[in-house]
Amino acid sequence: MKCNRGTGLQEESTFENAEASRMKRAAAKHLIERYYHQLTEGCGNESCSNDCCASCPSFHRMDNNAAAVKALELYKVNAKLCDPHPSKKGTSSAYLENSSINSTGHHNLACGNRKMNHKELHPVREDFKDVSFLTEEKVYEILESCGEKEDYSPLIRVIGRVFSSAEGLVQSFRRSKQHTKEELKSLQAKDEDKDEDEKEAATAAAGSASAMEEGGMDLEASSSSQPGDGGDGQKLGPDEVSVDIEAVRRVYWRLLCNEKVEAAFLNALVYLSPNVECDLTYHNVYSRDPNYLNLFVIVMENSNLHSPEYLEIALPQFCKAMSKLPLPAQAKLARLWARYRTDQIRRMMETFQQLITYKVISNEFNSRNLVNDDDAVVAATKCLKIVYYANVLGGDIDTEHNEEEDEEPLPESSDLTLQELLGEERRNKKGPRVDPLETELGARVSDCRRPLIPFEEFINEPLNDILEMDKDYTFFKVETENKFSFMTCPFILNAVTKNLGLYYDNRIRMYSERRITVLYSLVQGQQLNPYLRLKVRRDHIIDDALVRLEMIAMENPADLKKQLYVEFEGEQGVDEGGVSKEFFQLVVEEIFNPDIGMFTYDESTRLFWFNPSSFENEGQFTLIGIVLGLAIYNNCILDVHFPMVVYRKLMGKKGTFRDLADSHPVLSQSLKELLEYEGSVEEDMMITFQISQTDLFGNTLMYDLRENGDKIPVTNSNRKDFVNQYAEYMLNKSVEKQFKAFRRGFHMVTNESPLKYLFRPEEIELLICGSRQNLDFQALEETTEYDGGYSKDSRIIRDFWDTLHSFSEEQKRLFLQFTTGTDRAPVGGLGKLKMIIAKNGPDTDRLPTSHTCFNVLLLPEYTTKEKLRDRLLKAITYAKGFGML
């Protein structure tokens, strides 16, 4: 018995010790929670002097994790703990009272000897601490209550609680509809569980984001929805979300005028973003609940996101979270935003652009500190891509009228096996790269004729200025997850930067082909031929070039990707770029000669179009396609005058009625008048679905747009179909054979290039032809370098620029032709030309000369300005051929 009594006493003592230990832990936990609450929400006294209180003016805000660590440190040193201020009539005082009672049953553990007047405490409902998600009505109710008491702290706490909780925000501002029976049952169940939910909420730290998320999860469980539902049992469309966007906008409009409330949004976003990033990265939360997208829709409606306060921490963190969205979620956001007004899309675009610009100019990026490694810039660029595609989808888009792919695949190089053995296999055998988001959306950038916001506004010039394009191109080719390449978001790059990326791609392919050729010569004993050599006669340039290029295209198309090396028979000159330029110019002049009949010329537009009745074989059209591809590949500018529809067709889009205004303006105007005619088309115009054309010899050719078209009258009801069929014939069917051969030649050179991925049709034209607009000779003067004893202050140089600036527009173009081999400005303008003026001896009667391959002008030191003008005009007017003195 004694033994049993001893055992019982021992058990009782152990129980008492355990209970005491439990109470100590509870008391410690409670104090730590109070410290945490003090660090995150403060005591409510705006003039608080406690440096460890969020209400202190000198206090530096911290995130949840930092606050938790700091609270533990304060507990260890028994730091000062503020009493709630009388104005703090919210979660804190109610929480402290309840928590101290629940934890120990004694007020003195938590509050010392402080006495509280329970009449000063508001009921739980008035303090809104049970609110875990928001509706428009609930916000207005809280706003009205706070307005009556002139104390907005309850509203600030509710916003902080809901907007820092992913679960709470996802459930907020749902679209309302008439309640179904199932919904009513759910609401009843929610009311029954309300008391239990409130008890659970009272035991957690009011300012703790983790505790708030738990409360949100409880509420979500009582009103959960199936994935894909709008929260009310309603199935969502591909571009629909369950959030009431207009309600969100009205709420923001009411609340953002209050500075303290605005600060609550800012702080909540700082707490929210890391948790959201974690959810998307590790927990695959969107696939379980598509309504998770509501969170991003709601946050992006905040019109103050571009404010300076957000740029340092809140917006970069949110962008990082948003960039983790899976592809279907990004596509859904793009479709949703595509329905927004232009000013709303522009606001989002400017928000991300401002963050990118801010980060770029506030950091010193260089070859060692790459902008590609800046998480904020990368994340903002990825977010900007979603807005970019929303801009495309919301614009004037045509996903139909696509060109058919070539029936025969382009011939592969016979060197493929050896290339694979050498580790040189082609990465893009299945065609050029395609943006995954573009594929998900089922729409291409080239489908968009006119976006809501001009494409140029998405270009970020400060980013282009500091981007190390050689490094960026490497990341683009390697395609690693660790390194981001801005070439995957070409919309943010200007034409100059993209052209540099294309230049690296072309040069690397040239070096690769050269290396393969050298290895072949060693392994198989073949003759070494590392260049694409063309030896042509000046008076038979088309025949010679056509025969040689056709042989190469048939035998080994990979040779077209070697560096071009042109030699004119009987002429001296090493081709370092200049001879190739002249070769391209002569080929273009010959092929586009109207006397040959390959192309027709429109005097009014000064543009060429494929001659549907040309007698030339397809090989010649293939040749001009190859020439255009080689010009891009070898970084040469051609004097080609095509309408924009040709470049759209090269990018895979068929011509439509809208393209006729550019290529056939007279016909376009006639068809437009037909569509707008208010009388009876059949009786007044008497036209049918049979049209006529005139061939090279003036003969009239008839074509039926429909079967037995001569018997089908055009009426008011079918005139739109007549116009579309007419345009289809003129731009596609009538020139199908010629254009397919032309496109095939172009793709022989560019099929493995990122050309279509990086450039839009209008940029392709700029690459091939350069710019005839805005020839800024002032920019050329600023970038020109001098050699041989000349400087910008030399008398002859000052006279030269005065003379050149006084030339007419046509004379300036002749000077460009003489000095550079083309009369057009390269991509980026004349400032990118890098011209050199070198001294070529003392005063003489000789004319100035030039090395077009180096853009070098050799200028004698003429004694007078008049003599300089005379000699220069003669040189540029009568110059033709290579090596003229």
C-alpha cells in the first residue's frame, strides 16, 4: 500500500509539474504573440516612443518571418511591451483580453495589474475580426462604421488581414448571383459553424499572416467550390474569372484616397507575395483551384502599383510571384485582360515598364553584373509578356488566312551525320522557335494588324542600352532554366538590339559551317571551301548567280549559310563586305527591271508586285528569295520596294482585302466604294463573279471567282464575298506559283534562324531594305570618326559637313550610295553607320574615293570649299563599279 501511495503521489506530482510547465509555455507563447502583434500592427498610439512597436514613427517595417524572429528575441530580453492605446479598439485589445483569459485564467499573467473597463470594449462583430474575406458590401459597411467613429484602424486591420492572405483574397469580391438550393445549404452550414470559427480566430495572433491564412482556410472549407467553378457552381469560360472586377475597381476607388488605407494595401502585398510565390512554385495550387487567379486580378486593379512606394519591395515581390503562374493561368489572364479598355491595359503596361526602368537605372549593370541576373527585372519582363499578349488579343487580330506550308520540306544538308558526330546537330530541326504562351493562346503576333497599344510602347530603351547582347544570345541558345534571355521576350527589345542578336546567330552559323568544312577536308580529303563563293560576270550577273545558287541549293543547302564571298570576273577587289553589297545591288536592279517582266511596277506607290503572267521560271523567283535571305544573313541592305503584304506572307499570313490598299490602291478604292454603295449593286453596276486581267502583251484574261462566275451577279447581299474573293485572287491565287518559289528561296537561308521569332513583318522590311525615312545626317556627323590627320575641327572637315548639309535630299542619298553602297539608313538610323573620313593627300584635281566595305571616304585636302563641293558632286553622281578612282 505504501508503495502504491508513493506511486500515486509521484504521479500527482508529475501531473502538477506538467500542468505548471504547460501554463508556463502558454504564458510564454502569449507574450511572444503580443510582441509579434506589437511588431506587425503596433499599439495604436501614433506618438509611441517604443522603438520595437510598429506605431513608433521611427519603426522600420518587417515581414512576417522577421517579425517572428524579433518577437522571440524581445521575449528573451524581457523588452518593453506597450499597452493598447484607447484608439486601438480592434483586434488587439479584444484578442489580448480573450487570449490572456484562455491561456492562464488570470489577467495578471498577460496584463499585470492593469484594469480594463469592459464597457470600452466593442463587441466582436463591430470590430470585424471575424471577417476573413471581403465583399463590396462588407467594405462599405466597415467604411461607414469607421467613418462614424472617425477611426479607420478596424478597416486597416481588415484590409491587412484579407489582402495579406491568399485564401482570403481568393474568396473576396466574388461575382454574385441568385442563390441556388445548394448554395443556401452551404450558407446555413456556414452560420452553424460561425461560433466555432470565431473561437479559432480568437486563439491566433491577429497580425500573424499564417494565422490569418488558417482562418481563411476554415471559411473556404465551408464555402468551397469545385475547380473551374466560379464559387457559385457556375462553370467559367476560358477568359472568365469568378471575381467581380467592377466591384473591385469601385472599392479601390473608395479606399485609395485614404493614405493610411493605402499603406495597408502596400504592407499586405509585401506579406502576401512570398507566400503566393511558394504556393505556385511548390504546391501546384492553381491546378487544384483555378480561382487562385482571382488574387492576381484583384491586386492588378490597384491603380497605385506604379507609385514609388511599391517599386522597392512590394511590386518586385509580386512580380516574382506572378511570373510563377503556370502557362494556362498566364493565357487566361491574357484573354481576360484583352477585354479591358486600352487605358487599363496601358496602366498595367506602364506599371511593369516603370519597375524595369527603375531597377535598370538604380543599378550598375555591366558584363560582370548582368541585368539577366536581376530577379525583379526578369520577373517584371515575364509579367509584361502577359500584358503584351493581352494587347495583341484585344487588338485587330486575324487568326485565319494563314499561308499553307511548303508541301516539300526544305532539303537537309547531307552533312547531318557528321555534324551529329561532331556535336553540331541542329537544335531547331522542327522549325523555328515558337513562344509557348503564343501556342497556348492559339494566336501569333503576326496575326495582329493593329494592337490596342502600339508595339513600340512595349520597348524599354534603358534596358536595351545596358543589355549585354552577346551574353543574352548565349542564354537564348542554351535554353537553361537558370539563365533568362530577353530574346525570349523580343517585344521589349528595339530593332537595333534584335538585329545584333540576329547578327550573332548568323555569324555563329557561318563559323560553324566553316569549321565543319575544315573537318570534312581533313576526314574525307575534300577540297577546302569554307565560304559561299560566287564568281560572276558583271554583264551576266543574273545567269551566273542563278546557276551557281541553284547548284548549291540542290547539292548542299547548308552552304548557303556560309559567309558570302563575291568576285567579279576581271576585276580586282577583296570582298570584305563592299563587293557583296554591290553584287546585291546589281542583282536587285536586274531582277526588278520591268523589261524582264518578273515584277510589275506601280508608278503611284513606287512598289513592285509579282507578275502573275511572268514567263520566267520558278528558279528566278527562288533566286530573289535567296538573295533577300542572304542579305539578312550577311547584314546587307537591299534597295527593294515591296508592299507590306509580301513580308506578312513571308511570316505566314495570306493577303486580304485590307492589304490591297497598300499593294493595289486603285483597285482597293473601287472595291471599297462597291461595299459602301447604297443603291442596287446588281441593277446599277451589272458586274458578275468573273473578273478580267491584262497580261504583258495587252491580252485580256478572264477568271471566275466562283464556278460559272460569269452567270452569278454581284448583289448587295453577296458583294462582301465578291470583294474577299477578288482580294484572295489578286494577292494569293494569281501569284501562288511565283510566291511559293520566292518564299522557298528565302527559307533556304533563314529556316533555322530566329528571324520569325524575333521580328514582326514591318521589322523584317526594315532589316532587308533599311529605312528611307528620316535620314538624320546630323546623327551621322556626330558618330563619324576621322583618320590620317583629320579631326572634327579641321577646316576641310567643317567645309565638308557644311557642304553635305546643303545638299538636296536626292544628293544626300547619292552620297550614301557612294560611301556605303546603299542609299538607305541601317537599322537604328544613320547614327549606327560608323563612317570614317580619312585624309587622301594634299590638294589635287582627283575626285574623292571610298571603300564601301568599310564605309570609308577618302577625301583629299582641297584648298577651297567650292572645289570640295564640285569634286564631291562629280564623285557621287558618276560613280559606279568597284575600285573607281
